[in-house]
Amino acid sequence: MIQKLKILGYLTKKHAKTRHAILIDPADQTPDVAAKRCLAAVNAGTSMILVGGSSDTDSDNVEATVIAIREILELVAWAKTQDSTRTDNRQVPIVLFPQGAAALSSSADAVTFMMLMNSTSSRYLIEEQVAGAPHIRRSNIEPLPMGYLVCAPGGKVGEVGKVKLIEKDDTKRIQAYALTAEYYGFKLLYLEAGSGAKEPVNPQLIKSAKESCELTIIVGGGIRDGQTAKKAADAGADWIVTGNIAEDYDDSDELQAVLTELIESMNG
């Protein structure tokens, strides 16, 4: 496990290249399948594993998934240390990306402690966070302070979260939200188009947010190929998150090849 209380620094550290994260939804795959997909992603160059996402996740399937991912990564890392010719013994954090307080795990390295800033429901603005905070404290996993914004088209997360979407051309609004996130003391700002979105976050929104604050910008939703990822990266995204693309491939080697190409194209 990566040393406690070091994940935020890892996420916010300035890099010359945009980094990639894979999002694993425990409700959509078994722990064993999730672990194999994460191993393929890490071998492709992924730098963070997010676990969570849908309204069907709970602490049981999240815990089982996190443990399976950790076991396979630690086994492979140990094997690499036995090979004196290997120099790619990267540690990749496993970070919870919960839809609420009922989807937490003490086995993860950290948790995105986020406010759904453009929700019209107090549940997603503060109530779920209040419910989850004691568990996070007891578990001694690192909370990562994050502002979370859902942009058009928004998808299911926009509906469930009762969100007033940030429209594609509303650059002034996202600038105001980015500043607000910074003034609240958040360190991360996640721009979300929605899981499986037909279109990603408009690059102009990413650019406007990036220019308005000093936060680390994470972008996800609707990113299925390297060209789309590159547009987001060029607009200022520090992290690109892909989720659904992993579920399209049952063969780990094929998934690794696809993600390798995406990550290379993203920074090409």
C-alpha cells in the first residue's frame, strides 16, 4: 500500500504530461475481472485506479473489488522486484470514487471527498459527506478534497444528482465554479460529462476552468479514444479518466493495447 497521506501530493504534483486513470464500477464486473482489467491498465501506463461510480455500488462489492485489485497489483509488483532487469516498479494508488457514504472501503489508499457543486440537492452538497466522514476517519484512508461539476450532457449522474448542468458554452459559469472550488480549499476539480456520455466535456470549458484557478483538473465521461483524450489534455486537463472503455474488452491483452494507444495518443 502506498504510504498514507501521500496520495494528494501524488495527484497534484505537476507533470509535463497528462496522466490517465481508469474508473472501475464494482456493480458492472466481478472483483476478479476488475482486477485483471486494472492490471492491464497499469501495464499500459495508467497512473491511478478509481473504484466506484454507480448507484448500484455498496460497501460489500467495493471492498471485495478493492481487495482483489490490491492483491493482483501487489503480487505483480513483488514479482517485478525479483527481476533485477526491471525498472518499472510503479506504485499506483487505489482511490475510492463513491456515489455516497454507503460505498466505502477501508482497504483503499484514499477517497475522493467531493462536493457535487452544481447539484440542487443538499444530499450531494453536504449530507452524504457528513454521513461518510466518520467512516473515513476510522478507516484512516486519505480524504482528497475535490469539487465535482457535471457538464452537459450529464447522463445518469446529472439526473441522480439533481444537477443544474453546465452547458457547453457556459465558460463564465465554470470559471466562477472553479474559483469557488479554490476558495473553499479544494485541491482537485473534476469535470464530468457523465458515464458513457455520447460527448465529452467541451474543451473550452476545460480551458476556462484551468485558466481560472490553481487546482488540479480531472476530466472524465465520453472519452473513448486517444484523439478525444488529447483534446482534453491540450485544453488543460491534468488527469483523464476513462471507465466504460475497459468494460468493452474481456481480453486483458486487447485492453492493454487499446489503453496503451490511448495514453500515447493523449500525450502525442
